[in-house]
Amino acid sequence: MSRDSWLEEILRFAEHEETDEGYFQLNVLGETIDFRISKLDRPVSLIHEGEYEPVIQLIHGYFLGFFGSSIEYQWMARDYMHSIPLLQNLSACFEMMVIDFYSEDYNQLEHFFSSYPVWKWINIYFTRMTEVFSPQSKLYQAEYIQIDQHTATNVLRNFQGKRAVINHTIFEVLDLIEFINKWESGEAFHKLEYLKIEKRWGEIFQDHFLDAVGAKYIDPNRKPPTHTLPKLQVEDDRKLNTDPITSHAYVLNVSGKLGNFRHVEDDVLTMMADDGKMNTDPITSNTYVVRETDNHVASVQIQGGTFSFGKLINGGPRHSTESPVNDDFPPNSANQNPEVEVTLEMYRELVTATQNAKAGFQNQLLIISNLEEKLKEKAQTDKEAISTLEADLKKADILYETELNEKKNMLMASSSQGVPEPSSSNQAEKSVHMGHDMAQKRQMIAKKKYHKLRKNIRLFKKKMVHKMNRIRVNQKKEVRRLKAKVEKVNEAKREVEEAWDEGKAKMDGDGYFDNFGGKNEPPLGNLMKAMRRAQDLNIKLRKRGEKIMEELQYFKDRFRTIMDIVESKRINKEEKYNQMVKKFIEIQEKQDGVPSTLGPQPAKKSIALNTSNDVNRSKKSSLQLSRSECSLLKTPRENLEERLEKLKIDYNKAGKICKRMEKFIVKLKEEIEAKNSTVKKLLSEKKDLQSKLNRSIRNCDTFEEKLEDMEEENRKLIAQIAHLTKEKIKEIEHLEDKLKRYEEQYELSFITRNRLGVENRGFVKMSHDEVEEDKKKMLQELNETKERLESKVREVAVLEAKNSCLEEQSKLLAEMRKRLRAGIPGFDRMTINEVTSHILVTPTHEQLSGLDRSEC
């Protein structure tokens, strides 16, 4: 198939309806498929609902068997409602015009792009939307894209394919500079071969851009290389439907619900525009850039508002003969203007100032992240302090149980032996007091640690505020320095203008132009003055002609109104006459001073030349002189005319010099205005940076308030633990008093038994039963105290849950910092609660579990 063949449609798909008539059936790889002939003499495949992909697979398998598997097949999609099947040797293509686009459509389109691994080419035209794709979208991974949208920043930063065309867009020169720098350093765009950006309005400042990216120049006497590549898509007068091509391969095209087959060539898609060109627009430029990693060369061309970039396939190392990179090529002399170099130096300094401001902002973000780490460490220390307090509580419980067990054993021993041991109660009391003192000491240590940590946080905040103030002062100094440089440039411009005016006045005053005339001829200065008077007279005549034309137009309008009055049928004759009389009076008042329509009278010649004298003089001279001598001699009139011609040439040269100086002054004014706009932009960025710093300080204040709340909760916990230990001590003392009373009752009963002479066995049994009942009561009281202790432990668990909630909230704030770095639309107008709600509404995958736990 030849290279200049056209696409031709060979098969369509349609849904099978009950009203379809005149269809026939064919056997395709063992399956029966319905077909019919359309009005355009094209076969149409009729597909039942739910049989879409199986039929496509069968037909694709048939073509694989017919044409072979060495051909590349391409699927053409024109909407995103149906997914593209993954078939052998099949590439995906997409083309669509988007008129009204909503968030649901955006999600469906993103899902459609992500459903296919690699796209061959994508062509999208947005009529209203600006930026709708995320940086990780499959759109930027396609081999070739052509997109019409409002801005081109995301495409310049995230494109990973080979070719890109962006039409009717808006971008800044800094975006192009960032793109070229990334390509030169090898940081990105490793596969890029061709890029074309068409600006919606305005032009690109070529000199500033080429000097900023460090472009190199080829000798103007040497022919520059031309960059062209085969096209991958039909442009077709900006229409969305491409014209057909006839070949022995095909592409699947989805239009509406089903699609059409289209032919492709063996290796690449054979598509062409109406003008018959099969290659991209050629790039022929004397400027180029070199990639540092592999010395590859790319041509750069700027024509008005269009930027073109093409990687030269033959461009190689610097010593290659085919590469245009050669140190023998001197830079173009047009870009060696010292005045332009000064302004470009200013531009570079402004760019570095912008980068420094961004670096300061990154430093502030780093400070905030360090503060968050400190807060996390503080939360960890708080958690450790709570765990130590719990350990002390458990130790107190163990000590209490051991003392209680010892009391029980002592009671049992005393009841069995009949001899009390009062010293054991004193030892238990001492041990309890020692445990209470240890708990108090640990509480005091934890409290001191809390106060110390709070003091450190205050010192850290104070240091951070000091650093922020220092950054603000440095920013103010930098802005003042830039303003001083701008003032210096303006002063230089004023000096140049004053020097020009002084030189011009000096030449006029010194009679510089008078030296070009002879003694008897009029000097050049007088000629120039006469020409100036003629110019002034011409301007006056032009103004007078314009005034006369305005008056004539006025008369035409009045006569037209008179004709309208005559032709109108709504007004009676008397009113017509009255109105016509008024209009004629107005015309008569304005008619004074208007020239006649026949034109000016021809002027009479005031001086008549006597030609007979000249003829006689020439005859006499011809008789007296020979031919050779007559050729050498000239009349004074001829000498005067020759000298006047020379003076006119000198005057034209002086006029050209004046025009050049005026153009240079205009160019200098434009550059100064551009620098002033850059300074304004830097000031706005500085204000944004200050607002962000203020927001970070407010966030730190909120963190400090949360820390104070946590300290208050911890103090409450310590007070509860102290109150619990006191209650336990009181209960132990109460139990000891009960034991003492029981011992005294036992001794009293023993004395009474001896006095009454009651038998020992019965009395001992009776006292033993009483002791058992007392033991049961004591055990019951111990169980109640244990239940109370367990309730306190549960309260401690609740406090731990609250602490975990605070930790989750700190994680949420960390995520908010990440979002702040990435950028949230309208962040300057949002409060802290709105930002938090924005993060809660659109959480990341890692936040989902944390958000559920943070609702406690």
C-alpha cells in the first residue's frame, strides 16, 4: 500500500433490532453473524445486546488469519462508554470533542484511560474546561497526544510520550524554560521527539527565552538541519471524523455505541491531512540545545506565538560530523547587544530571586515538619508517662494484695495457735506507707517531666518565630535590592534619552550639518529646517482635510435625514416642510468655510524660465569647446543638484540613525515594563508566602492548645490515681481496725470462758464459726474493692483511647501539611476547619482506617 493512500471504511457495527429486514448470515470462524448492506453500500454487522466483545474478537481473529499477525491493528474510540478489548497486535486510539464536562464524566474518562495499559495517540478538544487530568493520568503516558485546552502547564510537566501538540492555550515563558532545563539535564522527557505549542494570543519573547535556556547558534552561512516526522493522525480541517484510507490492515473505531473498521499500514497508522502532507511541520532553525547526559541535539524554533521543539535523530556527540553542535559555529552577532545583556542579567536575577523565595517556603515547610515530629515525640513521652503511672498502680495493687494475704495468714495462725502477733500489723502499715511514698515520688517525677517538656516547646516556638521574622527581613532586603536595580535601569534609560536630546541639540546649535554645503550653496541645516517646515505644513493640511471631511460627513448625514423626512409617510406636509427648513438652516450655518466640490483652482505659474538663453548659451559653448571638454564641464545648476542629492543621502542616513535609536528606546521601555511586572509578581508571591507562614503559626498555636488539653487530662488522671491510693490506704486501715476488734473479742471470749467454766470444745467451735463469718465479710469487702479498682482501670483505658484519638488527629494534621505542599484550590480563602473538612471529604487510601478511628 502506498504512503499517500486514504482511509476507507469497510465494515460498520449496529445493534440488532426486531425491525431489521434484508439481513443475511455468514460463518466467521465457526460462528454465525448477521450482516446487511447499508445505504452507502457498506456492509454492517448486526450485534445483539451482550454479544459485543465476542463478535469483535471473532472478526479480529478472522483478520489476523487473513492479513497475518505481523500487522499493527489500531482501535479508534470516540467516546468513553465502552472499554477497549485487549487483543493481539492491537493499539488503542482516542478522539473526542468535550463540550460540557462534569466531575462524574471526568471520573469515567479517567477510569476509561486507566483501563488500557498503553495508548497509541489521544486527541481531545475542550471547549470550556481548563485542567481536568491528574499528573498520574494515562493521558500523559500516551505515545502521541493532541490537546486543545486553556493552559499547558500540566502537559509540559507530566508528559512521558514521544510527541505532543497543544493548541489554543496559555502558558508562561518560565514554563518553557523549566521544560528545556529538564530536557537538557536528563531529568525528564527521555522519549520526547516532537513538541508544538500554539499560544492563544500574544507572542513569545524569543531573545529572553533563548538566552535563559543557554541556546546555541549555527553559523548563518551554514544550512541548518530540518526536523520532520511522519504523522500519526489525520487533522482533516479540525474535524473529529477522519477520512477513510484503503490498505490491507485495519483499525477498530467506536462511534456511539458500536464502531467502524478502518485500514492502517503495516507499521504505522496511514493518515493524512487534506493538503496531502504526511510529515509534521518542518522545523528549520539556527538555534538548538544539547542534552548533557548523552549530547543529543534538539532544534528550537519560535515564530510569533508558536513554540516548536524537535529532537534530531542524527544529532549525536559534539565530535560527530552530522551533528550541528560544533564549537566553530560562533554565536549570532544579533544577540551580542550590551544593552540587551544588561536587561537579561536583570531577568536572571529576578528568576533566582523567585527560586530563593520558593526555597524559603520549602524551609518553612521543613520547620513545620520538624515541629510535628517534636509533637509526636512529646505524645510518645506522654504515653510512656501514662504507662509508668499504670505500672505504679499495678505495683500498689500487688502490694495491697500481698499485705492482705499476709494479714489473712497471720489471722489464721493466731486463730490456730491462740497467740496474737500485734507486730505484723505495724510492719504492714509501714510497707503501705512506703508504697504510698514511692507512688507520690513517681507522680512528682512525671509532673516535672511534663513541665520541662512544655518549657522546651515554648522555647522551640520562640525560636521558630525568630527564624520567620529573620526570613521576612531577608525578603524585604531582597525586594529593596531588586527595586534599586530597576531604578538604576530606569535612570540609565533616562540618561540615554537625555544624552540623545543633548547630542541632537548640540548638532543643531553648532551647525554640524552646515559643513556639508559650499560657500555659495545653501547649507544642509537650512535644508533640514525647510523640510521640517514642509512636514509641519503637511500635518496642518492633513488636519484641515480631516476637519473638512468631518464637515462633509456632517452635511451628508443631514441630507440623508432630509431624504428620510421626504420619504416618510407618517408625517404630514406641513411638519415635513418645517423639519426640512430647520435642517437647511443648520446646513447653511455650517456651510461657511467649506470648499467647493469641484476642487481647488489650478495654481498659476509665477515664474517662467527663459529657455532661449540656455539654448543660445549651449550653442555657443558647443562651437567654442570640443566634445571631450564638454563632457567634463558641468553647469552650476547640475553641480547644485548633485550636491543636493548628496545632502539628501546624508539626511536619509541621519533619519535612519534616529529611527534606530527610537526603536532601541522603545525596546528598552518594553524590557523595563517586563521587569516591573516580574517584580510585581515577586511581591505577590512574597505576600502569599507571608500568609502561609501566618497560617503555620496559627496551626502551631492550635497544637499548643491541644497539648495543654492533654496536660490537663493527665493532671486529672494523676489526681484520680492519688485519690485511689488514699482510698485503698483507708480501706486497709479499716480492715486492720476490724482485725483488732476481732482479736479483742476473741480474748474477751477466752477470758469469759475460763470464768464460766464452759467446755473448751464448744466455745472454740463457736468462736471458729464467728471467725469464719468475719472472714467471709472481709473477702466480700475485698471483692468490692477489686471491682472499684477495675472500674478505675477502665477509666484509665478510656484516657488511653482519648490519647490515641489525639495521635490520630496529629496524623490528620500531617496529612494536611502534605496537601498544603501539593496545593489545595482556594486554600488562601479557607479556614483551618474548612481545610480539615476538605481532607476528610477526600481522604487518601492510607487515611481511611485512621479517619474511622479518629471519629471517637
